[in-house]
Amino acid sequence: MTLFDDESAIVLGNVFNSWKQLFKNSPEVIKLTGEYLTIVDQHDSGHYENLFLNRNEILKQFDKIVSFANKLSNGSFYLIHCGI
């Protein structure tokens, strides 16, 4: 678990602003390799999951996190992150 407060909000906002700047230069559709999936008791049934993500949707999520960080920085709120 991670607790973000007014002090850590600055770092949080800077990190996600940096990620946003990086992702602005990515292709519109981002292809990632996901988990390795298999069917139980079937040999050679495994394959990696293909993930296709929209860059603009990712940028919107980064904007939301930066907005949260800005609200945290005034000292009235806390953000608790409980893991992935």
C-alpha cells in the first residue's frame, strides 16, 4: 500500500506528466505482449496475449492522475494506492 500526500503529490504529478510527454510520441495504437495463456492438460496450447491500447485513452488516464496529484498538493486530501 502507498499513501500519497501533499509532499508526494508533486513527484506523482511530475512522473505522470513525464509519461504523458513520452506517450504523446507513440503510435496511435500501442501493441503490447500480455500474459502467457495455456489450456490445462493440452500440450502446445500456450500463446501470449496480444494487447492493443489506444494512445489517446492512455493520455486521458495520465491526465486524470495528474489532476488527482494537483488536488492532493493543496494538503486537503490523501490518495491510497492498494496495488495493481
